[in-house]
Amino acid sequence: MDKWKRVAPEHVPPKTRFQETPKYEQGLYDLGQGIYAWMVPNGSWGENNTGLIVGKDASLLIDTQWDIRYTQAMLDAMRPWTDASPLTTVVNTHADGDHWWGNQLVPNAEIITSQACYNEMTHIKPASMILLGKRLGPLLSFFGIRKVGHWFQNMVAPYHFEEVMPVLPSRRFENSLSLEAAGHEIHLIEMGPAHTQGDFVVYLPKEKVLFAADILFIGSTPVMWAGPVENWLAALDKILDMKVDVIVPGHGPITDQNGVKAVKNYWTFVQDEVRKRFDAGMSAEKAATDIALGKDFAGQPFAGWNSPERLMTNTHTIYRQLQGRTDAPKVPELISIMWKQALLAHQLPNAQPAVMRLR
């Protein structure tokens, strides 16, 4: 991150949203040639990065934030550029709320996403996060299920979902879409389903810059809601074949192809280890716990990434695939998986964010 100059805002928070020491400063970084990255340390839940591409008379924004307050802070920091070159286009890279629930603050822009992403967006509501963290978390803690309640509650504690009024994109595409926007040649390329059903990346071939969205988590454990894992690995291989020098991940610091290789190593390891336990007849819960607490996992670089307990969700997704299931988990099943993930988090007491783990 030291390679890139932070140009806004003047002051930065001394702690992350989860009260960790920042590994890099929050703010807008100049990548050159009118391309900027809004970076949010340390890449945990909702601490997502966005992009700004500035032309002579117009700008394009890549993703918003998880709530209105953080989106407004981002847009305020971008105003020296967007006042001169107004935001005319917004791109939402996938359906997770932290990448589009701030859309209501860009009412005059055309909002673009993939058709698969749009289909998933229509089912994702802020009410689910309010229920999960703001109501279910305290309720569980009240009834003595403190570890689970604490984890749920603190996952969403920094955010104000009650203020969100989701604004769906107005334009959709399939497979790929090429744009001449803000004076740049921009390619939107579908990579999913992988992290979600509708993942795509934003590629600027002339400048050799890629906004990889949540196909890449750097220093933060990726989470696979959709899968299959083979698609995610194929997406990483596609990126490795691209001519790119600068890669902005969905979460974590700016990286290059070495960061892509690190994420590929994670998924290769997880795929192999989960398959062994599936073949041995273990349950998904036991398999994830066995891997996370094992010596082989502890010896890997990714053992120190943020939120390693996401292995629980990843294991369940791979199990569904191995069982021949193509359906997404319904809400009760998803809550059950996250419940197990919360319990695993408390078996990894030294992992970040520390605030999500009872001490």
C-alpha cells in the first residue's frame, strides 16, 4: 500500500470499524491515469473497497458501501473529483449488500450489474441483517447463548441498516459488457457463480488495472456463498492470465498477481481437505472444525487471515456441491451454518476481528 498515495480525506480513523489497528490507512488512493481506489481496512465484514474512474466530464463508481453513513463519507471524500466530473455511472459487482446498499445516494447515475447479480439482489434485504445482528444477536445473548449472540451482534454493530432503502440497478448484462466511460475503456467480465451467483470484475486493459471485487479477499478469508469452488479457481486462473499490474480486491489491501496466487492456494487447500473428510463420512460441521484446528491449516499463511471461521460456510458450500445439490440454502439452513461459524470463531480466540470473540 505504501506505493500508492492517499489523496483523501485529510483525517483518517485511528481504528478500523471493528476497533482493530489499521494495517493501512482508510481513504482514496491515486492509482494514476484518473483511477482511484477507496480502501477500507482491514477488509473484514462490510469493510469493502470501491473504485472511482474519473474522466474529463464524468466519473464512474465501482460499488458503494454497506450503509448510508459509510457511503456518504466515501462520496464526500471523492467530491473534489466528482464535483468537476459528476458521477454518471455506478457498477455493482455482486449482490452482497456491502457493495450496493449505498446506491440511494447516487440517484442521478445509471447503475449497471449482471443479470445474475440483479436476480440475487431482489432477494437480499436489509431487514435480514437487522434481524440477524440487531435482534437475534441480543436475544441469543439474553437466553444464555452468549457466544453465538455476541458474534452475530458484533458482526453488524458498526452499521445502520435501518437507513438503507435498496435501489436496484437500471441496466443489466450477461457474460460481458464493454463501456467507454469517463474516457476509459472498461470491461465488465462475469466470473461467477463463485462468491455469489453473479460475480464480475472490472478490467481496464490499457491501464492494466483490475477491480476484482469479492473474487479476491487479501489478508481476509474469502467466503463462498454460492460456489462451486471450481468456478472460483477458474476465475482466479482467468485473472492470472490477464495483463494486469494493479489489482484492487473487494476486501484487503491493493495487490498484484501474487495476491491472486495466495487466494488460489487457499481454495486448493480447502477443496482437498474438505473432500478427504467428506469421503471419510464426516459431517460438514465436524470437517470444518477439524480442518481449522488442525496442524496443517495452522502452518499455512492463510491461517492468520481475518475471519478464518468462514471456513465453516465454505465447507458447507462444498459439501452441498459434493452431495449434488445446486440449490442455495434457505434462511433456516443459512442461520444454522452461521451459528456453527460463530461457535468455531470462539475456538480461534486469537483471530481478528477480536471484538467478535468473547474474552
